[in-house]
Amino acid sequence: MIALTLGGCDQKAQGQAAGPPPAPPVTVAQPVKRTVTDWDEFTGRFEAIEEVQVRARVGGFVDSVQFKDGAIVHAGDLLYIIDPRPFEAVALQADGQLADARAKVELAKRELDRGLNLVQTSAVSEQVVDQRRQALQAAHAAETQAEGTLKAAQLNVEFTHVLAPITGRVSRHLVTPGNLVQGADSGATLLTSIVSLDPIYVYFDVDEATYQRNSKLWFEGKRPSSRDTPNPVEVTLTGETKPSHQGTMDFLDNRLDVSTATLRSRAVIPNKDLSILPGQFGRVRIIGSSPYEALLIPDTAIATDQSRKIVFVVKDDNSVEARAVTLGPLDDGLRVIRDGLKAEDRVIIDGIQRARIGAKVTPHGGKIGGGKS
């Protein structure tokens, strides 16, 4: 009995000596304060600024294809040759007809000059002179007609050499040598297509709420309108985590789409390396506010309490307090806090899983990336 009593006393003394567990360690830092600008983000699709369907302008048999499928071609490069011999023969015939018409003009001039001299001596009548003057006019008209026929024939010869109308990337050839193609007067045959690549358009649809907000900022003088100002644009391509291309706003439509309540918008993006192709998708960011001072913290310091977003703040007595916050957009990897924090607050940025509201912690100073703690 004495031994049991002594044993119980020893266990009680050991428990009293151990004391309460130490406060868990956490890392704290003050929010980063800096000037930021909000950006609105949309899904966009790239389209070529220039796109041409290359069609035959004259009919005939294809002699050769002069380009490599999918290559970059420049304006004026030869793409196809259509057999020019029938058109060269027509041009030669038209050239002969023009020479004949010019000879007739010269003859009519001489006949008129003789008539004018003879009418002074009454050797010929005024009626004969008028007839010769009319004959000269008819000869001039025939000459003009022959010149037009020759020019048309020469154009057809020129059209047998199909040239690239723009600089860009050409598609595959759709007609192989030996095939008959139709000209513009009988349903021109499609030969290939070319799209320009640098620069390139990106189209995206702005929702009505964003449009209204930006319009209000413009009326208040806090943000220039993209209708008359090339506001900056950033583009993130599929598979990328941050913007890789910059451009400028170029166009806003004159009405909202009644079915989607969105405004079609367009930006111009330089594409020097030709890495972006028409038809690709990307995330487009445009300026959504004027610059303002903001507090920022990492997303890892933000927790969710039902429908609220909260952060844990360590008070002067090292106890933990939960603060409901209003979140803004990400800026350079940090989350803008619109409301709920002060610049001097010590926010738990690491170890929030060990923090309990009202309980004490052991804070250690840390640093938020991108700003001062």
C-alpha cells in the first residue's frame, strides 16, 4: 500500500513538471505593398490578317507547280505555270490586228489631208472631206479596240504564271501538273491558299459587365478606351503558365452580340518567330483598371471557411486571428487582397495547418517573394 501511494505521487509530480505543450511554430510576414494594375482575361482565337485563296485566272492545262507545300512564300513568287502557248498565239494575232489598225489610221490621215487640200480648189466636195474625216475617226476607234484586245491577250499570257499575291505560309498544292483548270470566267479553280503570319490577329469576346466597367473607367478618365488607344495586350498560349507574347488592341465591334451579350474585340500580336498559327487558341489579358496601391500575399496563405476566404493573422500576444478577405487577381504570382488586411498585419504564410483560432503560436519572420516582409 505504501509503495502504491509513492508511485502515484511520482507520476503526478512528473506531469506537473512537463507543463503545457509549446506553441507551434509558424512563419509570418507582412503583406507586400506595391502598385498594380488589374487585367481582364479572355479566351481568344488567332486569325490571319491576310488570307488569300489562290485561283486560276485563265483556263488551261497546268505545266508545273513551283512551290513546296507548307513553305513561306513572298509576294510575287511564282506558284504555278499554266500552258501559255494558246494565249501567246492569241496575243500574237491581236498584235497583228493592232498593226493593221494603225496602218489604216495612217492611210485615213493621208486621205483626209489630200481632201483638205483639194477642197480649197473645189476639186472635191465638202461631203467627200466629211466622209474622209469620219473614216479617220473610225480608224482611230478600230485602233483603240485593237489595243484593248492586245492588252487583254497579254494579260492572259501574264495570268498563266500564277504569282503569290501576299507574303505568308502557303498550303499544299491542290492541282497537279497535267490537270485542266478553269479560269475566272467559268468558275475559277482553287489552286492553294496563303495566310500571313506576322503580325497576326487574336479575336476574343468581352462580356457585357466587363465592357460596362471599362466604359465607366474611360468616362472617369481612369483608363483609355481601346477604340482610340492601342492598349497593351498579353497572350498566354496553350500549355504555357505565363504570357509569352505582347501586342496592342486594334478593334472593338460597334454592337454587342444579342445571343451572347459579348463584344467582339481584336488585338494585333507580333509573330516574328512564326510560332503562332491561325486557328490556335490562347488566353488574352487586357488592362482592366488604372494603377493603384495594393496589398499582396501568396495564395498558399489563403484558406477557405465555407463560402469565405480567410487568412490567419498573428496578433501582438501571438494568438491567431482569422480575417475574412476579399480577393483580387493574381499579380506576378501574388494574390491582390482588396479588403480585410492592413499593411502592418503579420500574416501566416507557412504553417497555417498548425494554427488554431485563438491559440498561441511561435512566429518566425519570413519573406514573401516579390516584396519585402
